[in-house]
Amino acid sequence: MDEPLPPLSALRAFEAAARHLSFTRAATELGMTQAAVSYQIKILEERVGAPLFLRLPRRLTLTETGERLAPGMIEAFQLIRQTFSASRQKAQTVLTISVVQSFAAKWLVDHIGEFQLNFPNIAVRFDVSQDLIDFNRSEVDVAIRSGKGDWPGLVSHLLIRADFAPMLAPSLAGEVREPADLLKLHRIGPNDPWWHLWFAAAGVGEVPGQSGPELVVDSQFLEGNLALAGRGVAMLTPAFYRRELEAGWLVQPFPLVCAGSFGYWLVYPHARRNAPQIRAFRDWIVGRAPAVPDVGPNGIVVPVTR
Amino acid sequence: MDEPLPPLSALRAFEAAARHLSFTRAATELGMTQAAVSYQIKILEERVGAPLFLRLPRRLTLTETGERLAPGMIEAFQLIRQTFSASRQKAQTVLTISVVQSFAAKWLVDHIGEFQLNFPNIAVRFDVSQDLIDFNRSEVDVAIRSGKGDWPGLVSHLLIRADFAPMLAPSLAGEVREPADLLKLHRIGPNDPWWHLWFAAAGVGEVPGQSGPELVVDSQFLEGNLALAGRGVAMLTPAFYRRELEAGWLVQPFPLVCAGSFGYWLVYPHARRNAPQIRAFRDWIVGRAPAVPDVGPNGIVVPVTR
DNA sequence: ATTTGTCATAAGCCCTCTTTATGGGAGGTA
DNA sequence: TACCTCCCATAAAGAGGGCTTATGACAAAT
């Protein structure tokens, strides 16, 4: 390890020239001119302290020294080429997605199959977590996170805007005639600012506070489950609960949907924007997930400024 | 072979960094700054399409991709280092000398042993031939040739000036009292211009031509042998026949020695002037062979212009 | 004798790589 | 908590290596 390495570009030229026994052909292979190869070989010969080739009239021969050097170099470069291309191919066939629970459970599970059908040679690996991971410290390729799309150094694509409307189990929906009726029910995630915003948009002035356990972690997913279980009314994103609504497991009693000020974003490091598996996933999901979700036949979307 | 190689300097940086798991230490080993290593790794990561290291707080870890790349690269670079240093060491331990017969037989055999004692790890290989070899087309390191030292592209050191004087076997020397007596004997190499020059210096005007077989190849060596065999008188370089003269096998009847207009030179390509085995041989032989030879107690050297 | 194939050399320019300088993040420590 | 230190990232700027173009030489092939 103490010996300084010889000039590598010279070795590359030598390796090619030794295989072809021709500077001209080596140059062609390396995509450079014959003069450049000649120059590099000269450099190397000076470093080695002996000629590496015999320049015979119309052909090139390795000297003894060259003969001693060539096999090792050819092997070494072959190893480099193999290792490199193998690792690159492998790197392209695995896509690790860090994603928040709600999006994973409510959207991705229904659609990821299509991606995998379209790209059968890309293996998808999920990493479900709540925090915005640090791409420097994990082996995640892309992440799907909720927020406003203002992450420095990352490319962001809005997938679904986080609109919201109250939903509840059908067993609780009987008493609900007008928005104010919701206040009689247990509110899931009572401290969520969405309640204030939605009631304001619905014309209900007073929203009394409500005591109870606070849920902070990924509200959507857990709150949706509680609502499904009939534990109260929750403020959910319709696009995520399309299936439950259609099946009648959940009821959205009022068509009023507030436009969320944040959304779910696909993000990845700018430096890796051209990695094949990232391109494939981005192109697919951006075309697949409408940024402004279809709220259904009875949706009324009201923009809300927070 | 079709895949273009990745940037080699980036690989070199990666290889060192992968061994040390530290950009800083890798930089130290490579004799550059930490910033340069960081830059190179970044380049490589873009080429590969995936991060190679995880930048954890106070330590560095290889990613899966890096882990896949590292062993091959370390092995390849080790092979390069080994092959290179081995070939260079071997190249330095063999010295091939192309030399003319006369110098080889008459001077080198008596002295080369000393060189080999002084440099026991340099293996000497001789290539005895008459023509001035083309260093581009043979694996000769240095050559010893007769001439005037005016070879373009080559470094020349005068080893021994080709002085000359007539010599003959003692059996023939009885009749010889004055230079003109030599004309009665058979002259070996009769067309050699040295005859005219020497007789002119000796004050003998007429030198009649002489018929007989012509000898052209390396005159010194063959002519000396013929003279030793008592076949006539030859024009020889005293420095080459010191031993024969001292032993009485040859006689130099007159102290008059003409200074030759050419000599024996050590030559080698300028580009290789610093190759260790060439330096060693040059330094030794230049100090060993006096360019203007000692002509002995009874030598009178007369400069001759051709 | 001319053409062709191959390598060497000179001159010049550009781009890569390096260094310098600086900042940020997270442990370790008082 | 505050500070210090270790380590990597980044920006800017400079230098030099390495490439290209152009030309020449040499010898074999035509």
C-alpha cells in the first residue's frame, strides 16, 4: 500500500494496447486518438524504466517487461469492469421506498402492483417510517412524505394534495343532519387544526375543545382505523378512503371537502434524479397519482388558507 | 470490453476510502486533500447511480452497493500495485548489453566480473553483434559500438579511443628493424586505411597495395587472432592487446601509436538515461575505461587526422 | 514509385482535478 | 449548556495533465 500507484490513465492505455497489440486500435476502443495512446505509453515506459513495446515495422510486440506487465493489468482491468458493471446493474434493480404509513396503506398497496408489472426487473423494498429520512444515512432511494414540498436538496413531486373532510362509521351517521351535529360525537384527533378549518368552511362558528388522549403519530392511518371501528368522527383525506366510502364502511356525511395546504410528495436527492430505478418510479407514480385528487360525485372543494 | 471504464481516479479514491472507511485517511494515503476524495467519491456515486457510503456522524460505512464494489476494486488495485512493482523491479535487475565482438573479447571479458561483483543484483546479458542495433526494435538496454559518437537520440560516452599500431607474432618479429621492414610481411586486413596512416606517421612513403582475401567484419578481433597465429602483421589497438603484449604472445615492434579518429562508445537512448541498471553500468564503465588509453612505457602517440 | 498502415512528435488548448477556505452536524467533555 | 473536535460537504479558483490536431518518418504492400 505504500508504493504510489502508477498513472492510471497510462495503465488503461497500456492494457488496451497490450490486448490489441496496436496503438491505433487501442485508441479506437478507448475513444481517443492514436497520439494520446502513444503519449500515455511513453509516460508509462518512463515510469517503469524500460520499453514496453517493440515498435516493429507494421506490428507491435510486447517486450519482456511488457509481457510481464500485461497479464496482470488485463486481469485487473477486467476485474474492474466486471465489478463495476455488476454493481451498477444490481444497484439499478432494487428500489427502496421510504413511505409514511398512511400513504402506504391507503394508496400504495392498491397501485404498486401495477408498477411492478410494468417494471418486473425492479425489486421494490418498502421502509415504512414516519420521519423524513436522511438520504445520507440510509439506503433509501426515494421517499413519500407529507409536507409542503419545500425540502432543500431534494426533488419533490406533489402526488396527492391532503384534502380533508369528516368521516364516520355508518352506525354513527344516523343522527348527523348538519355539520354542527358532528360536534355531539367524539372527535378523533381533536387537536387537529383541520377541525377548525373545516367547521369554519361549513359555517359552524364555535368548535369546543375536547379532552381525551392525543394522537400525534401519522394521524390519517390510525384515525381512519378508529373511525372505521365506530369510535367517532375523523377528519380524513377522501382520496385515501375511496374504497371504504364506496363499500359503505365509512360515510362522508357532507360533500364539503377542504383543500389541504400540504400534501403527499415523492422526494429524492437531486443528485440521483437520473438513476434508472428512480426515473422509472417517478415517471410512473407522477402519472398515476393526480396531484389534485378527484373528490367524487358529491365533493365540494373549498380552498382553505391556513 | 465494450463497457466504458469508470473514471479511474474516482475508483482509486474509492478503493482507498473503502479500505480506511474514512475520506480523511484515504486522502492522506493518496497524498491529496480530503476535499478531493470527497469530490471523487461523489463523481463515482453519480456514475454508479447510487451512494457508496453512508455518512454517519463520526464514521463512514459502505452501502450495499459500496459493499458490492469494494472487494473487487481492492483486489484489482492490489493486483495493479503488485504487478507494477514486480515488473519494475525485474526490469531493473536485468541489463542487456549489445556489444561488438572485439570489445567484448578484448576488454569486457576482463572487467565485467568487477561490475557484477559491485552490482550482484543486476543480471548481465550479452548480445554480441556487429550492427548498431535499433533500440526501438530490440530489448537491448545499452550498446557498445565503434564510431565517432555522433548518433542522434542516443547518449554517447567514449570508452576507449581506437589507437593503433602494427603488431605481429614474435616468430615473425626477428626480421623487423625499421618500419619499412613490415612491408615485407603479409599484412592482415590490407585495405584498412590504418596502414596508410601509420606508415605515413612513421615516415614510410610508399605503401604498395596487397592482394588477398578481404576481411571486413569486425577487424580487430579476427585480425588479432590471425596475428597471434603468426599469419602476418596486423594493425591493432594496444589497449585491447595489453595482455598479449605483456605475455609476449604478440610484439609491438615500434612504440609509435597513432591516435584513432574514432573509438568505442557506450550508447543508450536518452529517454532511458535514468534507468537504474543503465546508470549503474554507465557510471561504472565510464570510470573504468580510460577514454585515452595508456599506451604503455614505450608508446608514442601521434595524432592523425584522417 | 506510390500508396498504405502504423507509430512518434510538436504545439496548443481545455477540462479535470486539486487545493484552499468555509460551513454544518454530531459526539465528546467540562 | 456550551464548547471543542472530528469528519464530511461545498464553493471558488487555479494549475497542469492529457487530449486533439497536424505533421513526419518508416517500411511493407501494391
